[in-house]
Amino acid sequence: SQQGEEDPQALSIQEGENATMNCSYKTSINNLQWYRQNSGRGLVHLILIRSNEREKHSGRLRVTLDTSKKSSSLLITASRAADTASYFCAAYQGAQKLVFGQGTRLTINP
Amino acid sequence: DVKVTQSSRYLVKRTGEKVFLECVQDMDHENMFWYRQDPGLGLRLIYFSYDVKMKEKGDIPEGYSVSREKKERFSLILESASTNQTSMYLCASSLLAAYNEQFFGPGTRLTVL
């Protein structure tokens, strides 16, 4: 069962543009996390936003959380070719089981 | 720099073979996890462990077992590999406290012929 579902499934933009990915989840959460996966590799943790936070920044990343709508968004500003990857949101079901969405596949075109 | 390593990046095995996938972390994390990742199905939790010799079933434990004899090492065992176990296997670890971020290894792409 999925806790998070990303939208869109795939996104293709030009280098330098901003990329926005959305995530919706089903149950109440302690925090929501975003991960990146380069093709054929493991996942890398990007950012964690707690349920009492509305917005968080890390470098070119900006994450928002709307607990009333059970949704989150990840914005990558000034995209680069190296940002090409799949991006996953994840939230816990219970205290130890992290459940991932299907991911958004982001392609940055030069 | 935190690190989770997996014994193989690519592995090819035959149906019926016993397969061992090894995962080692150097962060002194209590929790360790095994996932498989398949197109269209996302990441699915196979097993996790929150302490040495402790294990908990995830969503899809059938056909798998695990071993955690030391804190830093978590092994996934396919008792009798089948073609439907062809997949990407990802190991992760985290601190014991609830709701933490997880650190992933590079993955093992297993093909069962």
C-alpha cells in the first residue's frame, strides 16, 4: 500500500527552468521525506519536513507541506543536467515502516 | 561520510539456487531494511531488523529470509531463487528512533534465469 503518490509521473524541462513535483498521501504523518534516485542506483535522502512545518529550503530545493490537503511539493530551482533522476516522496506507516510513492522521473534537457 | 555497501552491483543466478545478498553499514545504525524495486510497483519492503538477531516481516516476505548476526550486517537470503525474484534489491539503514531518514546502498540488480 502506498503512503505517497507523486504527480506527474514524468517531467521533462529545459536546463535552467524550475521543476515542481507533487506528492499526496493518505494518512496523518509525523514527517514527509523526499529522495532522489539516479538511474540504476540507490536512493539518496534529500530533505525531511515535519508535520508542523509548512516550508523548508535546502540549497536549490524547496519543499512545502499542506497537512490539511495531505499534500507536499518539491521545487527544484535553476535545474541542471545533473538533476536528471527519479524523485520519490515517502512517509511512515507506523513508527518504522517508510512507504514510498511511485516516483516522478525528471529529465533535464540541455 | 555515512556508507551503506552491498556485496554485488549485478548478480546472475539460476532458478533453484540459494542466493545471498549482503549489506553492511558503518553508521552504527540499529535499523536495517531490505527492499525490492520493480517498474510500476515502486519500492516494497521485504524485511527489516531493529536489532541483532531481530527481524520483522515487511509487505512481501514470501520466498525470502534474513539474517542479522552483527549490528552492521544484514543479509537477504533467497532460499530457492525463482524468475519472479529478478529485481533490483536495495538495502537501507537508519537510527532506531522513529521516523528517521534512511540511508541506502547502491543496489544489487539480480537476474534469475
